[in-house]
Amino acid sequence: MTQPVAEPAPVSTMPRIGDPAPEFTAVTTQGEIHFPGDYAGTWVILFSHPADFTPVCTSEFMTFATMQDEFKAYNTELVGLSVDGLYSHIAWLRTIKEKITFRDISNVEVTFPLIDDVSMKVATLYGMIMPGEATTQAVRAVFVIDPQGIVRTVLYYPLSLGRNFDELLRVVKALQTADAFGVATPADWRPGERVIVPPAGSCGTAKDRMAGTEEGVECVDWFFCTKEISEADIDTKIRTS
Ligand code: BEZ
């Protein structure tokens, strides 16, 4: 009698910045999704959490859910994932709404999709399982994916560390500002603060910048030039609602 052959364990991959977001189909609390195709034309934050019915994850979901409209205003959708099943997700989200208060937030309804990934298929595809941290739970991974389906930012946090969701909104605004205005954003940048004009591509341009011939551009050296873009101008270009 022939013995059944065990399927080889899927090889863990880790999408990098600039890669197309790996494709998958999954069951979620909002129905089946085809990723990233269903999100063509919008930004999307795909994020994992270790487990349903755990306190840090609960505080994260409540915080993210209260900010969902602000992300939507910047054309950004949220998609969560853990290696729990659909019925666990549904029961956990119901418990959050009915019973949990966190920092004066209560009665929170999570309406963005939460992926059932008991098979760890998606978590493995996106490098969310880090065996040195946990073999049976995803770490707190964040993938910011642009409207063309390209991975633009990757963040990883360990199990014990709740994420800063203001920072995720700042990341979305900074990426969109960089795309819309052809600039870079300096350390701790917030909309309305001066942006970095990327290093000049030619000696001629660098000289012009130092000579101050580009309107509004100020250089402290040939490689460090900034200009002002008001928060209103940024929002006119990137805010969609
Ligand atoms: C939490 O979300 O509270 C948590 C989850 C897994 C390990 C440690 C903390």
C-alpha cells in the first residue's frame, strides 16, 4: 500500500518595498476578497495581529476602527488578518462592540474585513510568521500598498508592542504627498511642514538651487534643500473626501 505523501510546508516569503503585493483570495468577516485586485485604485493597509481575544490586539482594533473614516478620506482601506477562523473573528468583534471600553472609546463596530487565515496561507505569503517570536501567531505586520498594487511601506512589530496608528496615517499622507509633489519628507514630518526637494539630478540644477533661482526652494547645502507646501495645498491634491 502506498503511503500518503505529506505536502511540503509552504515556503515563507516576505514582500519587499517596490514589489507587487502577492495575490490571494481569502474569506473575511465582510465576505470573500481577491487581493490586491479588489483594491485597485485605492491605497490599502494590510495588517496582521497575533490573536483574537487578546488585549493589545483589542486596543489596536478599537483604535484603527475609530480612525477608519480618516483613512478613507485619504483613499485608504484597511484589511486585518490573524491565523484565527471566521467564527472566532465574528465573536471577538461582537465582544469588542458589546463589552469593551478603551480610552473612553466604546461601542466600536469594526466594519473593515478581517481575514480568516487558519491555514496560515496568507500569513506565510506575507512573511507574517516569525518563528523566533511565535510559530502559531502572526507578528504585528503592516503593508501599505498603493493603488497600483505595489508595496510601498513595510513595518513589523513584536507581539507585545501595540502600534501607533497616528504614525500609519502619517505614513499614508507622506507617501501620497511624495507621489503628488515629487518631494521627500524629513524626519518626523507632518503635513504643513517643509518638505525635502530631492537632491539635484545635475550640477546645473544644483547650482541653480544654491543660487536660489528655484522659487520657494531654500538650500543649506547643495544636497539639502527644502520648500514649503501648505497642509491645505496637500489636502487639495490628496484628500478625496
Ligand atoms: C495581545 O494582543 O495582547 C497579545 C497577543 C499575543 C501575545 C501577547 C500579547
